Amino acid sequence: MASIAFASVGKLIELLTSVTAGEDAYVRVLSANRLAVGTDPLHPTHILDIPREVLIPFKQVEPANMEASLRNLGPSTANGYATISAD
């Protein structure tokens, strides 16, 4: 299944800089639509939801339940774009 998510570069820069507060940060790909962000690559502080263009504090998601929690967020059209899935 393919998935496409869109976000403007300006919005991504804004979200990433709001997390880092001037410090170096690391980004890890969690899924086709979500990135983990934080100053420690092994302990991210936020999840960046690309279709919604929002940051979610990482502490809200327990590691054991992270995949299920991320799936429950589902697709969004908050920014005018939708997640597109194709077989």
C-alpha cells in the first residue's frame, strides 16, 4: 500500500524549529505520515503528524502502544490534503 502526505516546507520548518528551540535536533521516520523529533535521537520529544501539520508530545504515547495509537490518529484533511492510499 502506498501513502502520500503533503505539508508546506514553511510549515515543516516552523514546526521543527518550535521543537528544537535553537538546539540541534534529530528526525526519525516513524511511518509514511509521521516523524519523531527531538534533541536525543533515541528519545524523541514530539511526533510530527505531516498531514495535520501538528506536533504531538511523545510522552502521550506509551512505547508499547505507539503503533496502535498512531494508527488511531488516522488520515486528516486539516491542511486541505488527504492521505492517499493505493494497493
